[in-house]
Amino acid sequence: MPSVLGERNQTAPDHSEPIRSFTTLAGDLVPDLTPSQSVCSLSSSPVLSRGVTLVLIKSDSGWVPAVLNSFDSESELQDLLHQDPSLVPGCEGAAAVRELTIPGVGSVDLVCVDGEGTVTLVECKLKSNRQIRREVIGQIIAYASGLAGTSYEEFDQAFASRAGKPLLASVEDAAGPEIESASFRTAVAERLSAGMFRLVVAVDEITDELRNSVVYLNEHFSNSVLVMALEMGYLKHNGVEVLIPKTYGAEFEPGKLRSAAAPKRYWTADDITTFVEEIESQEQRSVLERLLQHATDNAAKLKGGTSPTPSGGYYYLVAGARRSIWSLYLKPHGASSIVVNLGSIANTSPPLAEAMADKLRTVPVLAARFAGQSATVKYPEFSLASLIQDPLTITTLCDVFNLALNQPADPAKAVPHQAGHGAAPPQSAQ
């Protein structure tokens, strides 16, 4: 069934911008809309009985008001937003899961996470549900309070149980561009710890009470919480379906969420070197020094993370483009670890990522990370303590990195590479 999607109106209900865009989208997105079936929208009218946009569809008999419909169920609205999270304000390029369980509270309809680590909770309600009046506000606040204080690991596990893959991998699939894993983990962890969330109540038709509640809560809540309402107007006429999303509360967003966070400090190569030099275990220090030397010899660039202790990703030239091959997380008391970013490599070449995973599996200590997994782990993490158990681990890791470096570059995207001398072979400039 053909459909027409109107733009989200983030201001007053009688704003004219969605009208113009809506008319344009009608012609672009409905290829089988005949010349006698045009779409026009006018501002407020009693036909829709709620003082919002009136949509007229031109048929052979003239301009006919489209009939206001509703979704068959809240699950249908939930499905719509899950399939296209970009309909949720602020969730462009976000990964979404349905019915994420929050211990002691219940299951929130939708949880979205974007590449910046912003967490959005969405609760769906139809006007026919009495809970839309005021209970839904208490419900979504209860979800937020239950999620606040959750660790990244706990949230990642819960998200993965619904998405079928880890949180970072899900967001990378949705966002497209590569995400630096250290910065992402830190951003999500900080928001969970602070209870810094965007809360969205999605409805088919907003009520005055809900709209007033959104304004009141944003004016009196701290900057760590943003409350919004999303009205998904739904019209249908002669096989043409029309969505008219409207957002309430967007005007409060500039002063929310981000302003509550402290300025980010990105770790530098000097920070990492200083930390490594102070590690008491000579074995662990030697492993890290060899990995860092590999990065230096192959002109890898560090993109520092923002975690409480030094961290960052090392970007090498892979097939002519910069890709993060591995990330480092330095922690006190021997708890440091590295992550091999197979997911990043898979964006360039899935077969290469699989070949690297196969190479990792040749060493028992490294293979243990893949045990029981039905698919390749995109971001296997190895503790520094485990890497010193077998002398082959560090050699194998360098060999794995070299597999990526030996990939031929696309001549159209080639970047000159200054090869070093050390554990890794030089990468030829194309």
C-alpha cells in the first residue's frame, strides 16, 4: 500500500513548513498516485476536530477531506518507530530495540541509542488508552529512574538480548560512519550513571494535558532529562496512507542533555605512554610497548577516548582508508585491555574481518573469546592479563593487524603511507 510521509513539525501546530514539504513528498513517494489524486494540506480545520492540519486529496469528484484514522494498536505504532527510529526526535542514525526489560520496573516500548551515546526511551500510547492522560508520564519516568545507575556492561547485555548483537555493533550498523568505541562506551556510561536521557511519549493524537505536562517537566526538571511528545497523525484515503509527525518539547533541547555534561578531555599519546611506563608488571608493560610500537611503525593515528583513564583507538590505512584496527583501555591494578575492531574492518571488507577472526582463533587464549558465539564477535576484548599467558598471543595479534595492512588500496582513495620498520610489514602506497 503506498504511503506518504510528512515532515516532523517541531514548532507550533499551525506551522506551515510541514504543509509545503508534505505536498512535495506526496508527489515523490507515491509513484502510482494518478494526476487526479493530488494531495493538499491546509491549516486548522474542524474536520479533524483537533485544530491541526487538514489534508485534502483531489479525486475525480473534487477535493475530499481525508478521514482521521488511528493505529489498530499501540503495537502497530511501536512497530513503525522501531522500523524507522529516525521518526523519533533526535534519533536519526540510532539503533533501536523493542521491549527492553528494566529490572524492577517493566519493559519500555522502545530504546534508541545514537552514535553520540544519547539514550532515548520511548513509550507508545493511543488516545483510546486512558493511561495517555497522566499515567504515561509516571510510567516513562519510572523507566528512566530504573535505568539510571546501570553500568555499560549491564545495559549492553540487555540491549544485545533484544537486538541479537552488542550495543556498539548495533549502533554502527545504524549510524553508518565508524564510531570510536572508547568514546562511545564512555558517553553511554556517563549518561547511564547520571540518568541523562531523552524521554519521548509517542501518541496518535496528543491531549492538552500531555502537551502541558511536557512543558512543565522541561521547565522544572534538571538539564539531564529532556521530555518530549511525538504525535503521529495518521490519515488514510483510497489506499494512500499519510503520516504527519509533530514534535512537542523540541524547543527545550538546546539547554538539555549536553549542557549537563562536563567538557570532554581526549587522551593523548603522551598520556598513554606515561600510564604504560608506570605499570608495575614488566610482562604487561612489554606487551603494550610492542603493540604501541606496531602502531608507530605503521603510522597509525590515535583517536583518544574520553573515559576516566587513558583510552583510544588506533587508525591504520586499510585499503587506502583510515580504519580503527584496535583500541586500548588502560586501567589500574592490571585491569587494562585491548579490543580488536573487527566490526570496523568489516565495513571495508567482511571477508578480511573473517580472516582476521580466523587468525585470532589459532591461539587458545584468543580463541576463548569466540567460544559459544554463533557469529563472529565484532569487537573481541582481551584483558592484558590474558595476553601474557602465551608468548604467541602478541605475535598473533601483530599478524592479525598485518592482514589488514596488506590489503590493496583502491587507487581512487589511496593515501600515501610512510612505512616504518618493526614488527609489521610496510603498506604500499597506491
